[in-house]
Amino acid sequence: MVVIEMVLLLLLSLGVMLYFSRQALEDEARDDAEHALEGAEQHIDNILMTVEQTTYNVYQDLQWHLDQPDRMFTYCRNIVETYPYIVGCAVAFKPNYYPGRELFMAYVHRSGWKQGEAHLVSSGSFGDRPYTEQLWYTLPMSTGHACWTDPLPEEEDEGVTLSFCLPIIDSHAECVGVIVVDLPTSVLSKIVHATKPSPNSYCVLLSSNGSYIVHPNTDKLSKTATVWELVDAQEDQSAREAAEAVMSGEKGSTTFQLNQKNWYVFYKPFHHVASIDQPMNPLGWNAGMVYLKDDILGGYYTLVWMVLAITVAGILLFWLLCRMVIRRQMQPLRMLTRSAKRVAGGDYTQTVPVAQRDDEIGQLQDLFRRMQLSLAAKSTELEQLTNRLTKRSEELRKAYGNAQGSDRMKTTFLHYMTTQMTEPADLIERSVMKLCNNYDTLSPQEADFELGVIKEQSEKVLDLLDHMVEALKIEAEEAEKSVKERKEVSHE
């Protein structure tokens, strides 16, 4: 009972402690994730601001030289050469802006940069479509606002880029062209993930359509893959629910399962601070910090198993110690139990040893020993008394037998005496009757004869009576002796 109560109390205490420990770890992980997410957001924002400010600085000089189309290549080259993580820059004008040129575009890009052998290439076109049909051109031209495009595939399949598009406004406040700078998503991801907070954590940045802007897996950045393609391939719906939560534009956290592993994602809308004086379209991006659940709770689970192992070992050790102590403490009681069984069976010979302890069990042992000794003494006395009673009973039985014999002898004696007295009594009666009835007619001789008969028969009766009295005296003495013996036996 003590062990069970201790186990219940210990399990309750451990449950409360582990519950609040888990809460504390999750709160700490949430704080760390928020700080890491804010740091990643700030890092990304700084890179975007650098690209924007660089582009805007060139744009301010470019406005003074709009009439020099060949100079546009110089601007593009300077931007690409100055900032190694910018892989391309283009300046495109609206059709027929320059006389004799229906379309004009100056484009300088870093070719082979993914293989580490980058070199600058100048071109007057981008892709297999006219630039007037491409998003990086049509969007700023239609809105007149600077913007960041969603990830777009780069030419020659060298990667996916983000494009910062800045409309070119001439002196008449008319939008006449676009300057665009390409930032590879893979380079941005490497910069962000260089400072990941835990071994398996990573930051993701999703565009408004779910495309990956920042992700540790370069395969997802080598093409315009979306988060919806990833979650649709999963059987567990938690991944889709997590993706919907991240794309909701709200701040929070959730869990999901991906590739047979459990993950946490802490998400928030990506807030970008524009560094230029021109209005910008909202980005609509969402950032998330993804943690492997074991990174957050792995140490907690290890601690739980260690605590459980220590608890089980401690409980077993405590149970063994309790069992040993209780068995040792209960040993005198078990000995008393055996002695009580022997006493109940009538065996008073084996005495209880003297107690070696002064507690209640020791006192009980001493009292039981005294009781056993007293019972043994009483048993001896009872045995002796039983023997004496048995002996007296035999004597009484013999005396009773003798008394019965005496009664029979007395009856026989009385019968004999009465028989002997019958004849003298009859003779006396006849003689008396004869004397009474024939007194006048009897002669003296006949009267003397009858008187002689009466005297003789009377003496016989007296002799018989003397014998009877003597026999009665002897019988009375024997009866008195027998009564005394009975009283003595009864008293004993």
C-alpha cells in the first residue's frame, strides 16, 4: 500500500512536471522560432532592400540618359558586376520608344553562375517570347508601381529567380520602360539557411501563389514548384492544413506530418519595408520557420524515458527495501504466530525467546512469553490434578463397588436375620396365646413349660438382635469413613 500510494503520488507529480516542462519547451521553441523567423525575415528584407536601393540608384542616373540606348547595357553590367548575388539585369522600353527600333531591351546576365564559372553575357532579348508579353514587364507597365514578381524560371534552365521591377518614368511622368533585376532564389535560400536555429530546421518563404522563394531543398528551387504540389502528394491531410494556415496571411503555429516525420511550423506574413520613393505593389508573401518535432521535444522525450527508467528503478528498489525492512520487522510476529498455533494445538513446551527490542512488537513478544510460561505452569498443574483425580476416581469406583457389595451383604444378612427370627417369634406367639387362652385350665407344669419356651425363644431373638446391632455399627463406621473420603476427593 505504501509503494502503491508513493507510485500514484510520484506519477501525478511527474505528470504535472512533464506536462508543464513540455509547455515550457513549446513556449521556448515558439519564442525561438519567432525570433529566428523575425531574423530571417529581416535578413531577407535587407537583401531585398539592397537590391531595390541599388536598382533605384541606377534608375536615378538612368533618367538623365534616357536618350542614350547603348548606355543601358553599361547600367546593367555595372549592377551585375557590383553585386555577385544578382544574376541578371535588364532595361526594356515600350515599343517604338527609340526611333527606328520597335523593341529595345538591354540585358546582361551572369551565365554559368551555378557551375562556378560565371561570365557576363549581353543580350537584347530574354526568353522565347517578346518581353512585352512577359510578366516582369507587363505588370509594372500596367500599374506604374514597382513590384517583386513571383519566382520565374531563368533562361537556359539555370535556376529560378525573383525579379524586382521598377517602372521608368520620363520627364512627362509617363511610364516608358522597366528596369528589372534578377535575384536567384537558391542564393537567397543559402544566405538565409546559413543561420538556421537548429540542425533540422529551415525557413520557407512562399509567394502569393504558393511558389517557393526560400527553401533548403534546391530541387524545389530549380523549377517553379509550389507548396500545393508537395501537399497533394502526401496522404496525410495535416500537410495541406499546415500549408493553408501558412498561406492564410495570419500569424500562428501548427503541426503536420511529412515524409513519416512530425514537424512544427511557425508562420507569419512577410512584411517588407520598401527602400525607394516609388509606390510598390504588396508582395503577399508568407514566411514560415519549420522545426522537426524531435529537435524541439527530442531532449524532452529522452528526459521522459530517463525519468521513467529512474522512477521504475527507484520504485523497485524502494519496494525491495520496504519488503526487507517489513519482513525483518515482522519476523517476531511470524514467530509469535507459529507459537500461537502451537499453543492453540496444546503444545506449551516450546517457549518464546526473550525479546531483543523495546518497541511494541518486543513488548508483545515478552507478554506472549509470560503468557506461554503461565499456560505451561497451569498445564502442568492441571495434568497433576488430572492424575490425582483419575487415581481418586479409581478408588471411588472401587469403594462404590465395595458399597454395592456391602449393600448386597446387608440385604442378605437382614433377610437371613428376619428368617431366623421368624420361628422364635412364632413359638413365642403360640406360647403366649396358649397361656392367655387356657390360663385356668393349664397345669403348673404346662405353664412352666410354655414360659420356658418363651424365655428360650426370646433369648434366641435377643442374640439375633445383638448380632444385627453389631453388624449395623460396623456398617455405620464404614459408611462414615466412605463419606469422609468422598469429601476429601470433592475438595481436591
